[in-house]
Amino acid sequence: MTVQIRVDLPQIRLTWSAPRVDVDTAYPQVHIEQELPRVRIDQTPPLGEIGLQRSLELARTLSLRARQRAAEAIVAYAREGDMFLDVHKGVTVGRVAKAKAEAELPELNVEALPKSRPRIDVEGGLAVDVRLGGVEVEAERGHVKVDLIRGRVIVATGREARPGTAVDVRI
């Protein structure tokens, strides 16, 4: 009689999925707009005070002064002519010349010029736009599935077992 013993060992079957982490990163953004500075300096008023004017303004000023001086000269010559008419009062050319010389003594004024400052305008700017970034994290837990397959021992004889047949198994 033959005895066959078949042993199926117990098994542990592990099925698992790894944990998963998704990280989405939005970087911060900086947008800078720059307008370079522009400086405008208007020196016209101070330069005009010291006699340095633009050509058109200078021509107008000199023209006005020339007309005034011409009118003053005409009035002065008319007075002198009127004085010479009064010869019986003893008016002589010498007295008229002396009076004219004394009247024309120039007056001297001393001033610190210019008195006004140049006008200075500055334009320009800087615009900064900041967009904050962020981090978004999604985590998915992993899992482990454990299946236990039991082992077994099968003992069989070559013949059919009859009732009352005894098998002595010694280990």
C-alpha cells in the first residue's frame, strides 16, 4: 500500500497601492512697469531777470524801450527849444547844457539777480504688481489588502479506503 501525502503551505497574499501625493505649485509673479523720470527745467524767468531773454521777447522789450526813449527825447528837445525862446530871461546854451548834464547822471543800483528760481518739473513712476503664488497639496493614502490562504495536508492511499481500514501515520 502506498501513502501519498500532499502538503499545501499556507500563503499570505499582500495587495497594496502606494500612497500618492500631488503637489501643484503656482510661483509668485511680479510685474514691474517703469516710466523713466523726465526732468523739465524752465529757466525763462531767471534768465529774463538778468537780461537773457528769448529773441522774440528781447525784440519786444527793446522795441518798447526804444519807443519810450524816443518819446522822452522828443519831450526833452521840445523843452530845450522852449527854453531858448525865452532869451530875454537870460537862458544861454551853457546853462541848458549844464542842466542837461546834471539831469543825465545815471543812477547806479546794485542787486543780487536773479531773484526767482527756475521751475523744475519731474515726471515718472514705478508700478509694481505682485501676484502671490501658492502650493496645493493633495494626498491619497495607500492601502494594504491581506489575503490569508490556509494551508492543508492531504493524505491519500493508492487504494480506495474501505470502512474500517486504519492507517498508521508516524512522524
